[in-house]
Amino acid sequence: MAYDGSLTEIAAKVAATKRRLTLLALGHAFWPVFVLVMLFLAAALSGGFDRLDKITAALITPLIIAGGGSLVWRGMKFYAEPGEAEAARLLEAPSELRPLSSLKDRPAHPSAAAAGLWEAHRTRLLAELKNLRLPSFGAQWKTLDPYLLRGLLPAAVIGFAVLAGGDGPGRVWRALFPDYGALVGADKMVVEAWVTPPEHTGRPPIFLKPGTENVRVPMGSEVTLRTEARSAPKLVMRGARDKAAKFVETPDGAWEAKAKISGDTRVSVRWWGERARYGFQVLPDAAPVIEFVAPPEPGSQDRVKIAWKASDDYGLAAVELAVRLQTPHPAAPGAEDRVPVPLPGTAGVKELDAKNELDLSRHRWAGLPVEIQLVAVDGAGQEGRSESISYTLPEKLFLDPLARAAQEARVTVLREPRGYAEFGKNEQALQDGAVNTPATGRLSAAPEGVRQAVLMLESMTYKGEMFIDDLGVFMGLQMAESTLVAAWNKAEADAVEPLLWAIALKLEFGSAADAARRLEAARAALERALRDGAPEEEIRRLMEAFRDAANEYLAAKMAEAIANGLEEPPSTEDGEAAADGQGPGGQDFEDMLNALQDLTETGASDQARQLLSDITNMLENLEFQKGGEGQQGQGMPGQQAGGEESDVPPEEQELTDAMRRLSELLREQRQLNDDTLAQQRGEEPGQPGGAPPPFGSPEGEGADEGAGGQQEGDGMGRGEENPGQAGTGAGSEGEPQDGDQGGGLQRGGTLAERQAQLGDLLDRLAEQSGQDEGGGQAGEDGQIDPDALSAIRDAQRRAEQALETGNEGRAILEQERATQLMSELSRELAGELDSLQSQRMGEQGATSDPMGRSLMGAGNDGEGVNIPEEAERQRAKDILDELRRRYNEAENEEEREYLRRLLDRF
């Protein structure tokens, strides 16, 4: 057992000796490799490679790797693994007995006498084994490593690693994999990147720097990357779904790529390595919210009046009215129609509180009980719905029997949801002389509604040449019948709708209906172009179309009036204005159209849309009436029909003065609203218009004396001042009066200060209106309804507070509220003034002029068709021309881009 234990111990010593020999052999073979690796790691961890320029690093690293590879190959070539025999020899070399080798000996001549001696020899050898010591090979290591680099270099590497900390692995990685693209110039590659948020968000572009992380962008944003390189880089996008987009070459020789960001994404540009990297986080886009403020109610001219409010985090793109039948047709239980709802102001407003009047009398379900629902759509296409409300759509009243029948045939076709039946293959049509009967008998495949409409039209036109006076109507009905008979599908059958509608209107209302339809179409197209920011040429073309449609409508109404017995047209034969400038097609109306064209050309879209709406409303209310004896259908307060002045009762004079001052306040409030909109868009607010004259000027001075008992008007239904005269306080001779100085709205100051001044002026108007005791209703004894003034003042105060806190959006809503209340109050006062004048004048003559306005000039003041002064329009044109000139002459690209953005705003 002792013998076995000694052998185990000796085997362990031999193995340890062999390991030392192996380490020494590896040292001899791979010592240069060890030194090179240690020096490389020390240099990398200390940041030495990061301090080198990219080209030097890209050259040195491959050389080091190549040199290391050759040294490894040399070491493998010269390395020889030590054996156990050599390890045993070196282990027993210090002993003279050489116990490891001697134990393997055997007696040459074994005998009994020598057995004892041999056993004593083995015992001595085993004892010597215990005295054997492992060789140190210190001399060999000193010869190989005289400077103890095998300890110093690892210590240095560990020290540099501790100092490098968390950046240590990165330094080693950059040292092993430098920017090899620097050898081909890729290190000088510059990547320009920017993110363009969707237009509906209203956010500006975001310019990025390489390595930018966690950039928060709206969903649907577009990232654009642009660079210059010898070949196309690679764009890699990693996110919820990895995507790859390609760079394409631009005409100027650069490379550009664009990609949509639909989720959290990392974008990388690669060309001989990664050149740029960006990280994006998508901001949520909530669906819009919309609701009815009040139940729908009937409006004027068979319209539906709706009040609603809506909001969206980025802005509303559109609002629609969804209409569904309460009792749907079994063939189309889910049928729904969408009716666009005009947005007040420009699209993209985050909060809206509006009222609209929609003409749904032409809808296919007019006269039927329906479910209506408001639908708000944001720029991303998301929809938000209000609650459903039961309502019966108004239908246009047709008293003419033939018009009513045409309308019935029209809705019968439109309300049919089913399509045409399919015909099978007609084999007989392939035979010689055969007739393709299905091609000539499509009516048999038509749905029931279409067949019923054909029978109705056939009954209406039976011997129609004997009973229908208008040949055009008769031919139109026959054309509608032929269209339905020959229709191949439901879409072709529905094409008769405009024809039947036009026939019904013509039978009921006369030929002016066609002109009214063209006028509405031209207005809608121009309004849509102004709202959507259409190109300048397109807006100019649509403006000309609207001008032509307006003149055609005036001519049609005039012809209709003459046919109804109007003896004398209110304008001269050449279409110029009458002597007082108030005839249809006269200078006032032409000025309005010219002002509208100037606004469209100068980019004042909001003002142009408001003026367009006012002109259209005025034309829709146009009425030509036959004047009384000795009258031309025109007059002003304080004048007789012939122009002779007469005494005006004090209550009418006071009411006229109050209306004039309220009109001036309304103009200033609108101007302030426009300036607030400009400030919200980041533009420079314009200066306010002429200051209104002070309220309460001494009698006989200032505006009261200049009024002369007349309300300032423009002859076109505007209850506001003449351009260039309002706010001047001109007396009877047109000269400014002393009492007017310093009493109006100041031109300077912030928007909040200007709003406060308007509130003070409104308070002064309320004080003057309430000087007599007793209060009273609006217009009674020249007084103004105090409740209405209080509501206007509250809206102005809220607007002022919003402006002081920088909330332009809220201020705009409150200013619009104040403007609306002023307009309603102005209409109430105008109606009361008309009533007073009618009572005073009795039956002396007509109460409206050829334009459908009150002869007293205070009638349909409306919302006041606010036409900018010619000087203001000319100044806007001059600014636009100057911007264009500078854009064409600019040589700096940044300056040209800035000027281009300014022109886009116009």
C-alpha cells in the first residue's frame, strides 16, 4: 500500500512538471504573440486608438492583426508539446540515484542471496522519491523574459481596464474594428436628416444630429435623409416591424431616402459601416371629439340649423353630418350618407364651437325621419362621432304639380338601393341575324324603384306637347325617361338626378334657379380652394368663375323681375351704377367683387372667405320690387324717396347713431380677431383700422354732427362705415372735430390692451344707451338691450384674460363670440328701425330697394360686409410684389427658402 501511495504522488509530480514544461514551451513559441496582444489591449483600454485619426487607425489595426496572425502561425510551427519521459527526467535529475528510472530496473540474475539486497535497494529508491522537488525553470524564464513582462503587461492591462470603466469594452471594440470606411473617404460623409410631421399636426420640421435618440414625433411623420457618397448607402429601420428603404440619387448627384415613421423606430445609415443613427418615439394621436350643443332646428330657406363643438389634439380636418334612415331599406340596412359641414376659419383648429345652416333639401332622404350624427375627422383620418339624434329632414316645398311630380320621380330613383340584375350569356346573339334582346331591354333588369320612376315620367310626358307649355321642360323629362330606360347600372340611372332637380326648380321658381345653382357651385369651389390653400392660378380662375356666376345671377333676377312687372331697372343700360351708386351691378357691388379679388390675390384667406360668404348671402336675399309712384325704390334715413331731407323723429335718430357706433365697434372687434389669428400663426399682427369716434361727443360735434341723422352705409346692405371715412369724426364739411381727438381705439399696444380698450368703448355705449331710465328692449327709444351688451362685454373680458395669459386659441373663440353677438344685436336694432320707419311712412311707397334692402338704409345690415380699404389692399399687393422680387433676386439658398415660406403663407 505504501508503494502504491508513492507511485500516485510521483505521478502527480510528473504531471506538474509536464505542465511547467508545457507553459515554458508555449512561452518559447508564442512569447511574441503574448507581448503583442498585451500591448494592443493596453493601448486600446487607455484610449490610444481613439486618439488616432481614423485613417491611421484603419491602417494600424489590420497590420497588427496580420502581424499577430503570422506570429501565431510561427508559434504553432515551432511549438512541441513535452512528453512524460522528459518531465520525469527533469524531475529526477537533481538526485544521483535517479529513482524514477531505477525503479524500472530488474535484477539481471535473480537469486535468493541477492533478493534481500535488491529489496533494500528498492526501499532506498522509494524513500528518495519523496525527496524529489519540482523543477522551477527560473533560469529559462529569465532568459526568455528578462524584464518580467509576463507580470507587468497583464497588470498594466488590468489597471487600464479599471480606469476605463464601462467604456472599456467599447474601446477594445473600436480598436479591433476601426472605421475602415475612412480609407475610402467614408469618414467625411455628412448625413443631413430631418423629420417632417404630418401637415395636420401643425408642427414644424425637426432637424436631427447623428446619434440623436428618443426624438418624439407624431405618428405618420416622414424622415428624410440626404448625403453624398460614391455609391448608394443603405437605410435600415428597426422597430415593431423591421423595414428597409432605399436611397435614390437626386438630380444634383446626392443620395436621398424618405421613410414613414409608424411606430417606435431606430434608423441607421450604413456605408462602409454605420454613418448615422437616430431613435424615434411616436406620440399618440387621439381621435377627435365632437358633440351637438343643441338639437337641430329648422333654419331659413329650408335649411337645417345645427350648433356643435369639437376638439382634437392636432386639429380638425373636416366635419361631416352622417345621415341614416330610421327605418332603413331591407336591401341596405347599413346605408349612410355623409354631408360636409363647413368649418369656420381655416382647417386645423384644435377647438371649434360653431353654428351652421345646411341645405339638405336636395338630399335623397329629404322629408323622411332619419338619425343624424356629427362625425369629426382629423388629419390622420381618425373619426370621432357624436350621439345620434332623431330628426326629419326638411324638403323643398313644390307647389307646381309638374314640379312636384318631377321631384317624386327623382327621389324614387335615388332612394332605390338595389342594383341591376345580371343577364346570362345570350347564345342567340352569336347567330347570324339574331337580335341581342338583353342589350335593348335593360329596364327589365332594373330594380323596382327605377322601373317605377320610368312609369312616372312616361305618365308625365304622355301627350306632353299639349299640356306642358315649356318645351325645354318637356324635352328634359323625355331625356330623363330615355336615360333610365337605357341605363345599364344604378350609377347610370342616378345620373338623371341633376336633370330632374333642375326641371323641378325651373317649374317652381323660374330660370333664376339655374343661375343660383351655378352661383352656389362657384362659391363652394372658391371657398374650398381658399380653405385648402390652392395654387394662386387656381384661385384666380375660380375667382373669375364666381364673378361671372354672380353677374349672371344678377341678370337672371333682373330678367325675372321685369317679367313679373318691374317697370324700370335700377341700373343703367350699360351696367354702370345709378346716380346714387346703389343699383344691382353698380359700383358698390363691383367694389365688393374687386375687394374679394384683392383679398384672394394677397393671401388673406380668412377675410376672403368671410367676404365671399357675405356676398353670397346678400345675393341669395336679392329681391327686385316694383317701386311706388314717384319713387325709384331707394332712400336713406332722413331722406324722402326723391332725396329731399325731412325731419327724423328723435328715437329714430338715436337708434341710427347707436347702430353706427355698434357697427364701428364690430369692425374693430373683427380687426382684432384677425390680428389674434395672425399672432397665433406666428405672423406679425396688422395695425388696427381707423379708430372709432368717441361715444358721447357733444351734440353738434364729432360723429353725431357728421352723421346728419343718417346711418353710414355702402349701399349694399353693409351697416358699416364708408372706406376712409369711419372713425375720422368728420363734421358736416368732412373736417375732423375737436371732440373726436383721443377718444378712439389706440393704434399701439398689445392685443390684450386693444381688447380692453374695446371693452371700455362698449361700456361707454352702454352708458349712453341707458341714460334714460327704464331700460327697455333693444331699439326702444334709442336704447340697446342691456342683457345683450352684458353678454358681449363678458365675451370681451374672457378674450382679454386669454390674451393676457397667452392663450390665443381661447381668445379667438371668445372674440368670435363677441363678434357674433354684436352682429345679432345689430340685426335686431335694424329690424326695430325698419319697424319705426314703416310706421312713420305708412303706405307712402315700397319698403325695400331693388337689392332687397330696406329703403331707409338700416335694413339688412347683416353681419356687415367688411371690405378692406383700397389703401390696405394696395399695401398688401405691394408687400406681395416685393416678396416675389426678392425671391427672384435672392442668391443665398437659405434666404430663398425663407422667402418661399413667406410666399406660401400668402
